[in-house]
Amino acid sequence: MKQRLLATIQNLSIRRKMTVLIMLICGIALVAASLAFVIREAHGIRAAEKEDLASLAEIIGTNSAAALMFNDSKAAQETLAALSAKSSIRAAYVLDGADHVFTSYLSATAVTKKFPFGILDASAPPAANPVALQRIRSEADRLLGLSGYFSIAKPVVWDGQKVGTVVLLSDTSVFINHLYSTLVSTTVILAGSFLLIYWLSSRLQRLISDPVLLLSDAMKRVSRKKDYSIRVVRETDDELGELMSGFNAMLEHIQLRDDQLEEVNRSLERRVAEAVAELRRKDQMLVQQNRQAAMGEMISNIAHQWRQPLNAVGGIIQNIQLSYESGHLNRENLEFEVREAMEAILYMSRTIDDFRNFFRPGKDKAVFSLNRVVAKSIELVGASLRNNGIAIDLEEEREVSAVGYDNEYSQALLNIINNAKDALLGHGGAAPRIHIRVFSDNGRSVVTIRDNGGGIPDSILPKIFDPYFTTKEPGKGTGIGLCMSKVIIEQNMGGKLTAGAVDGGAEFRIELSGVPTFNI
């Protein structure tokens, strides 16, 4: 119950919480003060009642002393009869020196059975109950109410000697009436005080709640709008004012950091944009350089491809000249030589078409025969390889198809073959050879290019696809061929190009998404 009450108070708003706390504290103080006042008032009323009864008992004792001395009970009776004027007196007794009842007085409304003071009626003369009388005498100074009555016993003294006792019994009506009146007035004052406290607390709590609510509203606006320029106005020099100043200082710090972060972001965006532009420019340069290098390689390949046909055409022309000079040139010989020359010229024309198609970019990805592209690429560089004493062989397990750009794939493959050729020429080993294998592996179309040119050192293997990285002498390599092959296979065609060392050489592996095979 206590925890539930505390939880309820804790969950109240700051305004209600302040009001409840002020009301609670002031209420406890008021109730405690009112209770102390009522207790003090009750004590005062009882003290006044005691003093009144004591004075009355002394007066009766003084007036009854002579009657006791002269055994004049009638005179004592007349003295007690005067008590009828005091309605709170229910009974009065005058006892002689032996505590026998000398005379008594009972009010008309007295109920003797409820009296705390007993009379032994069987005695002659009647005697007071010694137990009750002793109790009254012992409690006289405290004036305790017994069974709804106040009682007091005062000795009657004559010439310095005790000659009797006066016993007075008074009801508590006066005490109760005074106490009731005090309680009513205290309750009214307490209720009025509570109303006044509530009115004051509802206004005084604003001294604390308003700054707190102002801070809370500012925090909500900052959180909602992400606006760190919001500030609160400090209105006091107390701890709440310090809290507001601290809040403003925190916002200033956050705003400064936010502005700095925004400036850093803008600077980073500019730098990123510049870096992207620079990368694009370098990529364009890389592509252009790769294209120029490829064109140089192709021109060299064209020269190798045309050397034999040109020699053949030259021999045909010489044969025609010799036949003419010797007189053996006839129509049949001329047609034969012309036919041979035309075949050589047509071969060179087809070679030009092949090189032109090689540099023609593909627009859309398409299914192409990997075997055909590999064979055509070997045909383009075959003469150059043979002229350098390099053997190239092709192993085809079966016809394999792939999805991508066939011309770009051919460029990537030729870059790798030319790199292998350079490695073989630089290695200078016996029986240089390039082995190409075309096959499918778990739904992937794979081409491997293996050479026996000494392999790739582990220290440079991670760098061979980096742009402008080359181990060749200056002027003999650009370092962009393998990089462009990586870009073509992985970025343009979504495949994978890897390299590794094998026994006595290196092997490059090209993987593309495979498709159902078909025959050409």
C-alpha cells in the first residue's frame, strides 16, 4: 500500500506533485499543532474544573466545620443544599472524622448506581466505602474522571485539626461541552487552513514548477525539431536558474558541435565529389590507355598476321614476272596466280574485319559461345606467339556458353594472354607454352590460362590487378592490362577473375554465369 501510494505520487505531474507535497507537509504540521492545542485545551479545562471543585469543597468544608464540631447535621445539610444552584454537581458528602456520612446531597438527576463513591448502607451509622474514598483521596491532585464523573475529597479543618471530609462528585458535561466546542472550532480552523494552504500551494508551486516545465518544453522542442538554437530565459538566481544556464550552455555546445559537424560533412561531400570526379577521370584515362595499348598490340598482331600473306603475294608477283619474262605465262598460269593472290588478300581482309569487331563495344549482355570467343582470340594472337616461339594449345571439354559482352571478354582474355607472353619472353625458359582450358564447373563457365613462365611471387600476387602496377622495365608495360581485365570481368560482367601460382608458372581463372550449352 505504501509503495503504491509512493508510486502514485511519483507519477504525478510536477505541479500536482508540488501541491500534494506542500499540502501533505503543511497538513501534517497543522494536524499535529491542532492535536497539541486540543490536548492542551482539554488539560486546561480539566485543571479549571479541578480548581473549581477544590474551591467549592473548601468553601463547603469551611461552612461545615462548626456543624461537625457541634454535631449539627441540619446546618451541614443546609450548606450542601446550596449546591443545587450548580447543575454539574451530582452528589456531595460531608464525612466526620471516622469517615461516617454526616450529611449528603443528591441532585434530582443523580443515578447513585453509577457513582464511583460507595456508601455502606448496612452500617450504622452509614459509612463511606473505604476503598472508593481512598482512591478519591489518592487521585485528588490528578482529578481523573471515573465512570464519567469527576470526584474530589477535601479535609475539613477546625483549629488546625481534621474534623471531617468533604466529597464532591461532578459530571463531565462541562468538560465535554468545552472540549466539543474546542474540537469544532479547531476543525473549522483546520479546514479553512487546508483551503488556504491549497490556494497558496497552487500558486507558490509555480515558483518551482514553471521553470521546470519551461525546461521540459524546451527539451521537447529541441528533440522534436532538432533545433539547437533554442534557449530558455533565466528568471531566477537559485538552483533552477543555474539549471537553466547549464541547459543553455549544453545547447550552445551541441549547436557548435553540430555546426562543426555540418561543415565537416560539407567538406567531406566536396572532397568525395572531387575524389569521384578524379576517379572517373582516371578511369577514363585508364580505359583510353588500355584501348591504346590494346590497339598497339592489335597492330603488332596484324603485322604478324599479314607477314605470311604479304610474302605469298610478293612471291606470286615474282612468279608472274618470271613467267612473263620466260614466255611461259599463259592464261591458266595467270588465273592460278591471281586466284592465289586473291585468297591471300581475302585472308588479310577478314583479319581487318576481325580486329575491327574486336574494338566494337557491345551494348547489351547476350549469350555467346565461350569456345568461339576463345578460338577467335587465339587466332588473333596466334601468329605473334608463333613468331616468338611460344606454343599455345586449347583444351575444350565441351561447348560452353556464357552471358556477357563477347568483345569485352575477348579484350580481357587477350590482355591475359599478352601478359603470359611477356612473362614467357622475360623468363627465357625452354619450350614456352600457354595452355587454355574451357569447361563448366557447378553451373559456371570457366576459362583458365596457364603458362610456364616462372610464376608470380607471393609478395606481388595481391597487387597484380592494381592499376599501373607492373614488374616490366620502363617503357615495356603500362600496368593497366590486368586491371582492365579485372574491371571487365567483375564489374561489367558480374564474373570473377583470380590468379595464382602453379608448378613452374601462373594460372588465371575467369568465371562467368553459365547457361545451357549449345553447338555452333
